[in-house]
Amino acid sequence: MAEMTLHENMMSVALTGNPNTGKSTIFNEITGARQKIGNWPGVTVDKKEGHVTHEGRHIHIIDLPGTYSINARSPEEKIVIDFLMENKMDLVVDVIDSSNIERNLFLTVQLLEKGIPLLLDLNMQDEAVRRGIKIDVKKLEAALGFPVLLTTGRDGKSIKNLLNVVTSIAMDGYGPSERLQAHIAKVKEIEASGLTGSDLQEAIIKQRYAFIDSVLKETVEFTRPGATFSEKADKILANGVLALPMFLVILYAVFQIVFEWIGQPIADALDEFIGGTLTDTVSESLASLEVADWMQSLIVDGIIGGVGSVLTFVPLIFMLFFCLSFLDGTGYMARVAFIMDPIMRRAGLTGKGVLPLMMSFGCSVPSIMGARALDSEKDRKLAILAAPFLTCGAKLPIMALFAAMFFPDNAANIVFLMYIIGVVMAIVSTKFLSATKYKDETATFLLELPPYRMPDMKTVLLETWDKGKGYLVKAGTIIFAGCVLIWFLGAFNSSGMVEDQSESFLASIGAVVGTLFTFHGFGNWEAGASVISGILAKESVISTIGVLYGLPDISAEAEDAVETAEALGTTGMAAAFTGLSAFAFMVFSQLYTPCVTALGTIKKEANSWKMMFFAAGYMFAVAWIISLIVYQVGRLLGFE
Amino acid sequence: MATYIIGLILLIMLAFACRHIWHNFSSGKHDCCGTGGDSCGGCCNCKK
């Protein structure tokens, strides 16, 4: 009996619709989840599930990826069709962008043709009102025969209203109107007419749009046909001449915010705390407790030195994620795809490839997965192989530390340069691979430019926290374990504990790897050991360096250069690298083999071990060659 | 004595860290993917 009651109280609801109609926002508002929201199409590439209890009913909600049609051209379209055809849902909510209703109804009509009953959620009402679009809900309901609801995704009242309707509506009372039935009959007639291939598709599409136009003529009123804010803003931000310089200015501003104005000062304060107060307090406490020397070394040099050197960069990571999430929310990222299309096309990709690649500035794993949204197999593979070249959040500490130590007067500019090197290499590599390994034709680029919006700060902050939190979890787990391992390898050899690290296991392993970099200027065992640990996780490069050199406070501020130089004098790092070899090391770290998680994702996405090993070897080779060129050319030009 | 107690605490922490790393590896989940609610974030394919 109890089981029966539970079953009766449960219902399953799927959210479907075009990309960028606010499905993920609604899903998050309903479930309290923090699914990534982006004001550009293709954010959700896999279905997401959540639960909520409303008015005593337990609702299981599935957020399907956005799709313009159900022709199964791309993987996410296939996910939607397969899911809706194979699963019996209690309710399917079709989330529609009210400000773009004509194009959105194409998918609606296709779903209705398949006999899937829908609750039409005309979302983004605020946007539609701003654009002077007035929709007669009753007439639209009558024209289609299915219930229609108006919502604004971020508005709590709308969400509550949506949930009220979802839990109370009886879909049995709805069915296709006579008009819709007549349309479906016409489509069937066309299918039986003997037309084939593109002729058949064209005829069906024409019929669908004729039906949609006839419905909209009676139900939608456009009262303000003037240029919208987005159209006016695009005259500057997506202008043929100004777009690229504006993009660079915005990118530069982000770097200034992260490295100069806000992020770095907080990072410096944290660095001072970890390197000073915390280390001193822990050292004194351990000494007073008469803890064994090796344990003191493990905690102070291994754990605090390693994990601490990674934690110092948390403020920078948070600031960067905040800026990227904010830009995502405004709709500017879609313009970036548009702006970059000519450049990407020359490289063999379309501008649409920029969107998943932009995610790589946070982490290459979502970027590799986001490549699913691209239209062709070739584009997907090229994007997967380009993504790890870009500067992910985990590489940022390497860049920030080396820039602060060796180029204190130009730290932000050097880090910016590393980002540019990553972007250039991603483009050059894509061009190379599209001309050699993947020669198929480049797919057509079709991308909708969403309207500019003021991002929802709650969403931006939640997303920033969620990504930053992941970084903290990593510091407490994989970096912590890595530090203990590196400390152990650095403190012992086959005869036991060593006084001098150069006699340790780590030195032996690092020395072998280090020989690969003899002509790169960093052929020492410490650099070799850092490179190996970086394959585990990129942050480990820094934690390893932290453990091996016992780094003191480092500041990226120009005015602290003297202090930084003094601090450097106390470590072996100053002797191990020159400015040029440090730069070559940064270039190598920027480009070499992605971390194991990214490699695992490549294997999973491409479903090919061969591709994974190719990615690992190819990127190592590219990094090795470019870094060698940088060092040797630098020497020829007289740099040291 | 303090050495043994701290050593034990570190061992427990290390065990939890290794368990977390193994869980991520075996489920294909990545920490960067976010941890909110029942969702793994928009970027990962979480196998619960």
C-alpha cells in the first residue's frame, strides 16, 4: 500500500526546447542544482536529472539538451529523440523563447507530429515584452490544442506557477486541435507523395513553416518593431572592424581584474598568511609537541609547502571564473564565436568551435565534452585536440608563479602572453591537423546570437563557487595525495631517508626526464619531476616545485620586486632557471600533455584509445619543439 | 606519541583522498564539473 502511495505521488517531467531558451535556468530554479548556465546555445550537451517535491508530489525532472529539430544530425539531437521516444514521461514541457517564437515552434510542431503531448512554456517573457511581442495564450492553446503557460525563468513566481501547473494539469484533457490534425495529415501526404531526400525534407519544412505562420498571424502581435538594445550593441561589439579589437580589450580587462586589480592582492595576502603565519605556527606547535623531524618535514615542507602553494592561487581562479561566467551570462560569448569565425575557418573549424574552446580557460574537461555540440565528426575531433593547448585554471598557478618570480615588472603581461601562445597554438595545430589528419570539408556555421542580458548574479556567483569549490576539493585530495607522494619520493631512496634531496628517488626519476630538456634550459631533475607530476594534475607542477624548493612568499606586484628577489635568493629555484629558461618552461607547461582526467575524457568522448594516446604524444611533441625553439631563438637574440 | 597520532590522522586523510580520486576515476567525474544538487554541472557525464 505504501508503495502504491509513493508511486502515485511520483511523476516524471522532461524539459525540452531549442538551445538557449532558459531550460537550464528553470531546471536550476526548480531543483536548486547548479547546472552550468550560458547565454549561448549548446550549454547542456547531456541530459541532467533532478528532483523536487511540490504540493506533496515528488517530481523527477530531466533537462534535455537544447535542439532546433529532431532530425538526429548531432549527438544531442539524438539524445532528445531517443529519450522522448523510449521513455514514457508524465509530462513533457517544451520551453520556448517567447522573443523568438517562430523558430522555436518548429521543434514544437515536430514533437506534436510525433504524438508527444506538450505543455508549452513560453519562457523569457521579460525579453518578449521588451521587444514589444504580445502573445495571446488562449488563442495559441486553441490553435494547437495543448496548454500554454507564460514564464520568466529567473522569476520565483513564474517557477512556482509552472510547478503548480505541472503538478495539477491533466494532459488527458488535451489533444491536437483540428487545425493541427489537418497539418499532420498534410505532412503524411507529403511523406507518401514519392518525394525523396532533400526534396522531401524541403517540402515538409515548407509545410511546417506555413502552419506556424498561419498560427502566429492570429496569436502574436508585434507592437514595437524598432531596433533592440542588442541590435544597437552589436553595431559596436559585432562590427566588422571594431569586433576583434573590442574582444581583445575585454580579454585584457579580464586579465587586469584577475592579476592586477582584485585577484592578485587577495592572493598575496593569502600567500603571506600560508607562507608566514600558518607555517610558523604549525612548525612551532609540532616542535613543542616533540613530533619526529621527518613528520615535521612531511607536514611543513610536503603538505603546507605543496598544498599551500596551490591554495595561494585560489583567489585568482575564483576571479577568472567569475569574469568568464559573467561574460557567459551577458551573451557576449556567442558574439565571440561570430567574431572568431573568419579566423577559425582559416584554421579548418567554424566559429562555433570557439564556444566549447572558451570553456577550456576554466578546464579542458568540459571543453572536450562540449565539443559534442559541434556539427561534424571532424570539427569535434579538431576541437578536442585544440582544447588542451589553452590555459586552463590549473595551469594558471604555474604561469602566475613563474611570471611573478622571473618577470615581476611584467607579470600580468607575461601571463597574458601565455594565454595568447595557447590560443595561437590551438589555431595553428587545428590548421595543421585539418590539412593533414582530418581533411574533410568544414561544416556550415549556423549559430543564433542571443540577446544581451544582464547576467543573473546569483547564477554567476553559484557557478563561480561551484567551479572554485571543485578546485579546492582537488587541492584537498589529488594535490594532497600528490604532495605526500612527492615528499616521500623526495625524502627517501632505497637506503632510507636522505638528507640531500638530490640523492632521492625523485631526483633519479626527474634526472631521466630532465635529460629531455637539456637544450631547453631546464634540464634539471626538479623540473623533470615537476613535468611528470603535472600529468597527474597541472596544479601538481606548482605543488612539486613548492615541495622541492620550499618556496617562500612570492608576490606578483611590481613594487615588491626587491622583496621577491630576496626571497628567491633563499631557494635553489633562482639558480635552476634563468629568465629565458623559465619562459621556455612556461611555454612547455602551457602546451604539453593534458592531465590524466582530460586524457580519460578524450578517450571517452572519441571512444578511442588510439586518439587518447595520439593526443598525449602529439601535445608533448608540440610542447617540446616549441619550447626548444623559444629557448634557442631567445639565446640567439641575446636573452638570458 | 604525537608523531603516531598525527601520522594516523594523515593516513586517514590520505585514505579519503585516494578514495575520492578512485571514485572520480571510476565514475568519469571531475571535480571541476561542480557538485551542486543532483546535477554534476553542465560539463560532465556523472554516473551515480
